[in-house]
Amino acid sequence: MVVAATILVAHAVAVFVLLSIGPRIQAAVEHPPVEIRFVSEPPPSKRWQPPEVKTVAPQIVAPMPDVPFIEIPVLPASERAIAVPVQAALVAPTPPSDSAPRLISVIEYLREPSLRYPPQSRRLREQGLVVLRVLIDEKGVASSIEIETSSGFSRLDHAAREAVSRAAFRPYVEGGAPRRAFVLIPIEFSLNRSAA
């Protein structure tokens, strides 16, 4: 409490001293205004003028000639389906030559392909479907194996080719004689099914 009273007294004394000195402060002396003159007159300011707009005379272009509207008839689906076989019937199919192999849809196995899932593909969880185009000769042996559709993994494609190369087929017979034939063989690699 003593400290607060001391601070209060000190403030009161400071206010009293400032008020008593105030009348002794002399008023500031005012100086006469200073006049400034330019040595030369400033150049007159240029007014902003918009840029000139160049007008170009429009070119007259000859009007386009009227093109007649050509309507293309669209056949209903039923008429289109009928029209296709009629055209196909007009062209006589060429008989297959005796030496050219035919593409057949079904082949019988004497020994089915034994599929081996590549261990690294199994670890990497690779799976997919490989479609092989296989040429079966007159003895039932796969003489040519090409990849028609890849699985996307070279190890699986290679394993499918190896499996089909070890298989044996019943020869394709046409007219009582064995003939060479192409067949598409799908080989599926799936981790959900147990593959050898």
C-alpha cells in the first residue's frame, strides 16, 4: 500500500510541475512563408489521346452455292440382317486347297497339356488367359505354336506354349484322310484354381 501511495504522490508532483512551467514556454516564432519560383515554365502536359483505329474495308465474298441435301436411307435392323446373307450368297466360296490347313473349332486330345504354373509368376500373383494358334499336322503333333492373344506376362505365355508342345492330338480328318489344321487353344492361369 505504501508503494501505491508513493506512486500516486509522485504523479501528483509531476503534474503540478508541468502545469506551473507551462506559461513560461514561449510561443513558437512563425516564419514568413517561403515563395518558390521555377526557373523556367514547365512544359504543358499533353492530354491523353486514344490510339487511332484503322478501319479496314470489308471484303465481299461470293455466297456459297446451295448444296442439295442428299438423304441417305437407313434400313431397319431386320432388313439389314436379311441383306447381308443375300450378298454373301452371291459370292461363291473358294474351295480350300488340299495343302492349305483349315481353322477348326474343336480338336480331341490324346494327351492333354500338363500345365505348370511358373513359380515366380505364382509369387508375383500373375494370372491371365493365353490363346494359342496351333497347327496340328497329319500325325497329331503340334508343328507350329503361335500366341494369338497374350496373357500380358511372358512367363505365363511361355509356360502355355511349353504345355501345348507336350500334348498329343487326334489328327483332323477330312474326306477320310488326316489333314493339317489350325486350332485356337485357350490356356487359363488362375491363382484361384489349383494348377500343377
